[in-house]
Amino acid sequence: MPDIGAAVKQKIFLVMIAAAVIVAGCKTKPVQEESSTSTPVSSASTPAVTTGGVATVDMDQRAGTSSGASGPNTQQTAQRIIYFDFDSSDIRNEYVDVIAAHGRYLAGNATVRVRLEGHTDERGSREYNIGLGERRAQTVKRALMLQGVQEAQIATVSYGEERPAAAGSDEAAWSKNRRVEMVYIN
Amino acid sequence: MTLKTCRSAFCALLLSVCATAHAQLQIDITRGVSDPVPVAVVPFARAAAVDGGTDVAGIIERDLASSGRFKGIERRAMPAQPQKAADVNGAAWRAVRADYVVVGRVVAAGSENVSLHFGLVNALTGQKMLEDETITVSGKALRKGAHRIADVIFEKITGVRGAFDTRIAYIAVEGVAPDQRFQLIVADADGENAAVAARGSRPLMSPAWSPDGEWLAYVSFEKGVSTVNVQRVRTGELRTVSARNGVNGAPTYSPDGKQLALTLGGSGGNLDIYVLDLATQNLARMTDDPAIDTQPAWSPDGKTLYFLSDRGGAPQIYAVDARAGARARRVSFGVAYAARPRVSPDGKLLALEVQEDGAFHIATLDLASGNITSLSRGALDESPSFAPNGAMLIYAGRERGQGVLATVSVDGQVTARLQSSQGDVREPVWGPFTN
């Protein structure tokens, strides 16, 4: 009987492992939803796929079901993205009316909540950019509160440079990435 | 496993559905010392039934070369194929300009284990520096055994503990926003045996090893807000240790592994440095300044926290005693932008990102003199992390719009690139010694 080469054996072995990984991955049970997101500490025994001493956690299975909301529907509030200048968290004149319109809507609908998602371009250190994105979100938050929006209606999150709206390493991309997105939530 | 072996539709499915990680080190010495020490690593005698075709000598040679201090000798130039130190004829190896000769053999030890027998000879003096050492590993862990031999050889010749049998973690991103896939990957220090520790459609960032190498701390956003998690690598046990309002970021373990330094922003969005006791959940505030304070890094004695702050206008590095209420002092001068401090294992250097001439480079800052030395020349180099022996750093750069990983010797003389096919890779962190 002809002997199969070591390389072929290795490939077969790898394919077998791969198949085992897929099967194990598909059997993974959904993670139990945590009771409260406000608790600072939580632990979950997470089902895991193990390869070479490393278990895999699927973060999407832990994600909360955040039901999106459509929010207001006027010409001004249709604009949900505020863009910023380089290294700046100042609100440009062109966005003052847009933010005021959202502020009036939220002030008049106290049960509606909005999440302000701050972003930066790719230049600079990642965690520092988390700080800059948060600064931008906080600027918009303060502008909304000046319209009478309650603080409890506003959440902020900064993604820094991690979720660019446009790929590329030029000003055309960077200017689209320096932004705060307003996401209505229930 | 190379890209070519993975061309089948099955493997494509594997990569896309189950996201098996996959990287390999291609030693690509972009800058090297003028005079690396020539070492002949003679192919090890095989134990075909148990070694799975693993080229032990090839792994040892690549490890040693990646340090920049050594270079291999081509196999076809080798005058003989000895397997024991006693059989090495120094004169014959001097003739092919080898200063050292590494020999060995793989021997089956029971049905599942293998013993690696190896020796080291100084070809110039004929001295047997290692006569017949033995490392026994599971047959599946032959690569690990080879890395351990490289560690022993490296230490025997240089006097510096080797860090080849260690692991790295990093973030890989596939796809373009908003359809990104993030993976937290753990791999051997040479990029092999890459495996996914966490994955998701929202950002994963800021990985940090626990001092015992059992846990990774990192930041995730799967609930639409930032959280700091710690995860036991082997089991996947996950604890969310900070999910406070606003920013939860930049975790790093204290040297004793009992505390995390991290950045919190609160609902007001003022980022400051805190220390969280992992057992008691006690939280102590280390800085209180309206500026952005982030990226804390511990000194090896646990007494000092280095961090980034833009309290002076631009980002610079500051230090503060790791006790509540202490006053911070600035430590970086002479560069327009300094970020992401990491402290060397001996506590004498900081690795940093600095901005020079519009580009971001990796640099070291000598804490005694304040001198800053650039180690890299890319446009967007970031996230330096010391090897546990302090001899090398791993960092991320960008080439043709993709993140790539590279190592550089601490003196900046030798750069080697780690090839990856995982798309955009970033934020490498070098794990601790584990043996």
C-alpha cells in the first residue's frame, strides 16, 4: 500500500481539527443574558470552543437586544451625524440648528433616549482617541441639555478610531470619520 | 499551515464562518546588525511516527535569527549532520564560518510524548557548552519544545533569558465598517498556533496580559457601551469588571496581578486613571484633572503609574505614585506628541508612540536621562510592547492600508516582520514568561 506523504497527513489532520472546531462552534449555546447592564461586576460561564489551549468567546452572543428607535422625522432631525474639524470638539455653525432641533424633540418627549457615539480619524493613539471621541459626544450632549433635554435621556459612547465611516488615509476619509452619530434608543 | 494549503472552499468556509486564526512569521529583517553571530542549527534526527513532520532545527534557527543577534548557516553548506555534541568536529564548522553548532534528535517517549535531545558546541574553541540536554513534550507541542531549546541556546550564548517560548495577543479586523469583524487573537511569539480568544462585530481593543499569562483584560463594546473584561484564556471564563457610565478603557494588570489600572470617564466624560482591586472591587482614583488622562502602565515594582495626559495641551507622558492623592509629574520632553507608555521589565525604559515629522514612530524613553530614541520608521507605528526579557519589542505598523506586526530589538538595530493573513492586525501585546 502506497504511503501518503507527511504533508498530506498533516493537511488531513488540520482538516479534521477544522471540522471539529466547526462542529463545536455550531453546538455552542447562547450565553445567558445578564440581568442588568448597570452592575459593574458580572460573570458568565461562557461556552467556548477550544483550540490549542485557547477558548473562543463570541461577544455577539452576549450583546443585549437594543431595540432601535426611529426618532423624530423632520427635515432637520433627519440629519443624525455631526462632523468635526481636526483635533476639535467644537460644534461647527452649520450644525447648531440641527442639534437644536434634536434638542427640542427630546425635551418634548421625555421618554425618548438618544445615544451619542463619538468618533475620531485614525491619527493619534487609540485610547487617546477614545478620549477625543468622548469629548465630541460630551459637547453635543451639553448642547442638547441647553435645549432642556434631561441628562438621563442621553448616553454617550466613544469608539475613538475603531469604527471609521470611511476607509482611507487622506483628508477625504478623515473628515467623514471625525463625527458624532445620534442614535435614538428606547 | 500556509495560505496555499488553505485555498479550498472548505478552508474558506472555515475562515469566514468559524474565523480560525492564522498567521505566520516571515522573518524579514528590514534592518539588521552588521555582524550577527553565525550559528549552524543542524537538522534534528527525526522520529517520523510522532514528530508530524515538524522541522525542529528550522524553528530554532528562525527564532534565533528573529532576535537579530544570530544568523543561520545554509543546510547545503553544512559539512556534516552530527546529532550529538560529542560528534561535532569544530574545525570543519569553522571552515564554513559557523561560530556555534546546535545539534539534536527527536526521540519517541511513549506513544504520545517526544524527547528532544540537544547539544551546543562552540566551534571556535571546541567547547561543548551543552552536552546532551533533554526536553520532553507532548508530540503535539513539538513547536513549543523547539522554542524552549531556542531559549536555552539564546541564554547560554548571550547571557539573556530567551523569550521565544512565550505568547502574544493582538486584535485582527476583517472587513470595512460598518461590517467589521473583530477578533482577539492569541498566538505563539512567532505568530504560529494563532487562535481566536474572542470575536464580535463591535470593536475589541486594548488587550493586556495578566502577569501569570492566564488571563487577558480587554475592552469590548458588544452592548453598545464600553466595558472592561477579563477572560481566562484557557477556558473562556469571562468577567466584566467595569461597565460604568461613559468610557471604560485601557486596562493593565498590576505586577502582582491583583489590581487593574484603567481609564474611566463617567457620565461627565472626564477621563482619569483609576485602580480597581479585582477581588474586592474597591476603586481608587489616581488622577483628577479635566484633561484626558489614559493609557496607564505600571512600573515593575508596582509603585508608579505612567500615563498619557494632554493637561499641558498635547499628549505627553506623566508619572504618579500608585497611591490615591499623589501628584503627577511630567516625564516626556522634546517631542510634540508622546503616547501609550509601557515599562521595560527592568523598569529603566518606557516604550512610547511619538510623533516626529508628521509620522508616528515607536520610541524608547530612558527614564534616568530622559533621552528619547526612535526605533521605527513607519507612518503610523503604534502599540509597542516589551518581550518579557526586555530584549525586543513587538509593535504594529501600517503597510498599504493594512495593519502589520513587527518586532524590533530594544536598540532599534533589527526589525523583523510578522506576516499575517488575518487582515488588519493591531495592538500586539507580548505575554509573560510561562516556564
